[in-house]
Amino acid sequence: MSESGLLGLDATQLDGSDDRREALSTGRLLRMDAASGATNMGIDEALATCRPEGAILRLYAWETPTLSMGYAQRSGDINLAACRTSAVRLVRRPTGGRAVLHGQDLTYSLILPLRSPWTTISVAESYRLINRSLRRGLEMLGLEVQLAPRLRQADRLRSQFCFPVIAQQDLLIDGKKVIGSAQRRFPASLLQQGSILLEFDPKRILDLLCSDERARVADALKAVGSLQDALGRLPGRQDVERAIRDGFAAEMGIEFIEGGLRPEELTLSRELAAARYRSEGWTFRR
């Protein structure tokens, strides 16, 4: 799997309409219990590599606080000692982007087969479609969602973490970033993984930063929000799952039918979790 297939969330052309929303009529919905980082990443890669017949939307959580690093991210940029002290597990994602701290979020994965009518979907088109779907879902919760404007290069924050960095067209609520995503192209499919913050405690991230980065990032974390902040209450996971499912269904014209992993997907996911995502050779490969 080449690094050229890795795509971060820095696409800039996400506005406009997309005529692919009526393309597929049915898809699979996988609502799964909390699992380890290795299990979660193994499942996502298995779904992306088992040549999916249609769109797959997976919604899941993490059984322990876990820091997921991007595929090409350097582990040396992470404060590993702080992770050990805070009992935060580490896993390297199959997708690109920056580090995300999981545990207070709902995570989604969308897998689209790269076949007709998705054969020629571009990076910008795919981000545009997925962003519109997520926006619809959040609006179904009664939230008003804005798109982040384009920032001048001089105003861009440099951080190893995803959420303190706001890119053009990120989804904002009350001016605060609530979703971070990353994408990868496989030979037969597109995989996008994203974290939706249900609640947010900035101290959890600050505790994992090196001292020089902590000072730079502290102010930027004020622009990170959560659904709890926006709603004034912690939303139920099932309510958020339902809204996200309905947002994707409405925008993409797909009826997502709930089900489970197929035998070949389960087998491959276990193999990947054991051989790759639990391996220190993979986690610390960079």
C-alpha cells in the first residue's frame, strides 16, 4: 500500500453540488461496540480491502483512551512518556492526517467502492460529499453548522494533533471545530475515518504535549468544541448515530441497512489487528 494513496483533510475545493448523491440505493450500516484501537483499525482496513459491493458506514467507540496516529506521522513527534503516564494506548491508522485522542468521541468510517458511478470521484468531490452528509446529520440534531474559511498560510497552526488545526471547509459549530477526518484510497475503495467530539476536555490533550508545543496549542484548543458544548447536554450515542446515519442517507440517497461483519471481513480484520495494528514495528515504523 503506497503512501501516494494517503490523503489528509486539507482539500480546499469542497463547495458546490454533486450529482452522485442518487448513485447508490442501498448500503450497509455497522453499529459496533467499543473495541481496542487494533481491533477498530483492523476492521476498517478489512472493510476497505474486501472489495465492498456498496457504501459502508461504520459507527464505533473505543474501549480505552487511545491516541491514533496518521499513517505517515512520525511517532517521535508524540510525547510517548506522557501517553504512558496517562494510560493512553497508541495505534497507527491506515489513513493519513494528524493524531487524534479518542475516548470522548463517536468515530465514523465511510467506505465507498471505487466502481461505477464512483470510479472517477476526485479527492475534492469525496470530501465535499462526506462533509455535506455530516453537516446534514448535525443539523438533524438541531445544530447550526458553519464551514471554516480559508486561512492565510501565516495563520496556520502547526501541531501534531488534528483538532487544534482548522483547515478550510472544516465543520464548525459556534466557530469551534467538532469533527476531524482523514482519508485513504485503496485499489478498490475509498476509506474515510473521522472523529466526532461528543465531549471535550482540553487538558487531556495538553497533558500529552511536549512543553514547547503546549504553549503554542493552548490557545488554539479554545477553538475546539463538542456536541455537549453546543447542545448544553451530553447527547446520547444512539441519537448521534441515528442523526449521522440519516445525514448520509439523505445526502447520498442511500438506505443504510444495519448488519454485521461478513465472515471474510471478520477473519481479515483479526489477522490485520494481530499482525499489524498490535505490532510495535507498525506503530513505531516512523
